[in-house]
Amino acid sequence: LNINHTRDLNRMATAWYGHDGIPVDPEKRAEDLRQVSLMTWAFVRSMKRHLSPPDEDEDAYIEEINSRLSPSQAEAIASATHRP
């Protein structure tokens, strides 16, 4: 169910962004939509980590978020008291 909802979220963001006829810088649009996609991935990956035993997935989780997110974003997620 989460996979369907996150796919829908990305599809809606792509369809909605710039739909009202207001000119949008294509580079800004692409970067904003990339961030939506990346944060959706981070949520789903964090959910997988949350549902897995720590000794099986923690190291891989930290490695993956550090490789995909900015250092400040990765640190904020990894050090959060209540992770997503």
C-alpha cells in the first residue's frame, strides 16, 4: 500500500507542478521534482529499516542514505530520535 501511495505522490507532483499556466523555470522544476522523488525514496527506505531487525539492516541503511542524500539530510535522518 505504501508503494502505491508514494508512486501516486510522485505522479501527482509531476502533474501538478506548473499546471496553472504560470511560467516555471525548467531547471528549477526538474530539481524540485528530483527532491520530491528523493525524499519519497528516503521515506520508503526508512520504513524498510524501521521494519527490519537493526543488526540486519542498519549499516546498509546508513550507507544508502549517505550515498543518496546531502550530508545534512542524511545526518538529520540518521540521528533523529524518532526516525521516519
